[in-house]
Amino acid sequence: MTTTSPGDRLDLALLYALLGVPDHEDGRDLVAAAREVSATLPQLVISVAAREGTPLGTGSTDELSRARARSARYARFRAAVAEAAPRARVVKGPSLAVRYPAGVVRPVGDLDLVLPAQEDLWAAARALTTGHGAAPHELTLVADGTGRLHVLLTLAWPSPDPLLEQELRVELSTAAFYGDLGALPLRAGLPGPQPLADLLSVVEERLQREFHAKDAVDVLTLLHAGELDDTAVVVDALAAFRLAPEALELFGLVGAHAPHPTLEALTGLLGPLAALERARRAAVPPRPEPTGVRARLDAGLPVWGMLLDTGDTGPRRAPGHRLVLDEFHHAPPHDAPAHAPAAAEATLLAHTPVGSFLLVAGELVDPALHAAALARLTPGAAA
């Protein structure tokens, strides 16, 4: 096991290199480069600068203060979820932040929680909505290869400083890894050891965006804590979850700026596995994307929920522990074009313990469809 600490290598020189800023530029340029990558990445840069003795003014002091206050609020939310849904697991954020050197802030954005079943997810959601003032913000539904319906629910709170800071967001999901829902399918579970769960969650981010400095620092903290020393276990987990290509890229980024024997061993083992995984994905033919909600669900593609209301449980609303799909038909509007089909159209609502949602297949929603969905919630509407 390594005897160094993450603080031995996490310094401004490393951040200059990771962000591609010439080392003769001053700290303002480094912070500006960080902000171009992510709105929260300057928190890391400023806290490392402060750790190295750079005096902070009111602006940078306030930025760190807001980050720490946000983290403290998330800690309260985690405690509430732990009580309501003990099987919930944190990924990335707080479980990696505790490994950072003293005084260094891991950028604080959202809070991600993975729950093994719908009843756990809705227990957590109700704890946050009823006890902590959260509002439903986004809902995504997708079925895995076995037909099991997975839920991704985002809850939000107003920003404490709307001109400078995004709203607080907690993402609750019954699946840990969504892949690209094509060549790389959804993988619901997490590996047992928390460091491996965190590593895989960081690596999976590559499917959404480019890797950057925060990801590299996350790997360094795990590396210097000895969590990657058992290279066979790490590589087996990455291969089992089909993330060898992304891990190879991330380890290469870190190793280019902070070489380490363990990283060299990992990249050597991952090379052939990454090639196999890339070939496996390339062999998957592209599939057409249906445009209808039901067809997308049947095909294992995501659909999204448009919040209709968060009212009390009604005749067709969900019980406290699960989601209920409500399919009904509505006739086209009277002023529809003559060539429009005369048959009634199927519409899907998702009634959940925190509100009812109109399920949609894209960003544009027919106002008549939205009106029909609202009418469906009216007491006495036909079943």
C-alpha cells in the first residue's frame, strides 16, 4: 500500500497541468479555466490555493463558504434518507469528499443516491418532500433487459443564491449505471465495496461528458488511500460493468500528470479488456428509436415525466411505495386537421407518491395532450 497522502500530489501545479493552463499564468487564469469546465470546479482550485497559503478575498471566501453550506445541507438530506430508506447508497460526492486532504473542497453540485427497489426510492422521496421541502423536478423511466422498470427522480430546492448558484438537487435512482441504452446497456447494481462503487460511478461519467480535473483528483484520492492496490479486483469490477475503455482513458489522464506504479499496472491489465469491450459494442447494430411513449418503454428507451401536480392521493394516484401507470385514450381536438387520425390516442400518466406526471417521448408536447392529462386528474373523470 502506498505511504503517501493525496495532499502530497494534489497541488496547484497539478491543477495547472490538468486544466491546460501555462504555469506562468496567475491564479485568476486558473480559476477562470476551471469555471469554463464546470461551474463548481473553482471550489477545488480555490481551496487548494488556500491550502498552499494564497490569501483569499471576500469573493473566493464566499465561494468556499457556499460550497460548504451546500455540503452541510446535503448531509442533512442524506441523514433523512438513511432513516427512511436504510438501503440507499451514496455514490461519488460525499463518499469521495471524505478522502480529500483536510481543507480541500471536492466540488459540490448534486447528490446522487442509488436505491435497490422502488419502495426504497419512494420512501426516500417522501422523506425529502414532506420533511425537507423538496419539490419533484424531473422524472425518467426506463426498462432494463428483463423488463423491470427503473425510476430516476430528481428532487430540487431553490438556490440560496440564484444569481451565482444552481438549485440544490438530489437524484434518486433504482439503477446505478444507465450506459448509453444501446451498445452499453443499463446495469442496475453497484459493486459491494464503496470505493469500487465510487470509482465506477466516476468512470461512467465519461458516457455523458469529457473527463476533467475533478475526475482525475477523485482517482488520485482513491489511489493514495490504497483503494486501487488490488489491481485484479479493480480490473474485474471494471470489466464486469463493461467500463474498461472509459477507465483506461481516465487512468491514462491521471498517469500523464501524476505517474504511479499502480496506475501503470491497471492500464496494462485494462488494455486488452478495453479492446474487447470496444469490439463488443461495435458489434451491436444501431436500433431505431420509436417515437411513442409505450413503444419506447417496450424498447428499453427512456421516457420523461412532465409534472402535472403534487396533490394528495386521489382515486387513481399511487400508494406510498410504488409508481402506478395510468393509460387512457383521448380523442383528437375538434379543430384537428382533416388528415389527422380519427381514432383516440393512448396517453400514459405516471402516478407516484410525490405527484402525477404526463409521460412524454420528447421535448415538444401537444397542448391538447397536456390538457387531456390535466382533465384526467379531475375528480370524476372517466376511468
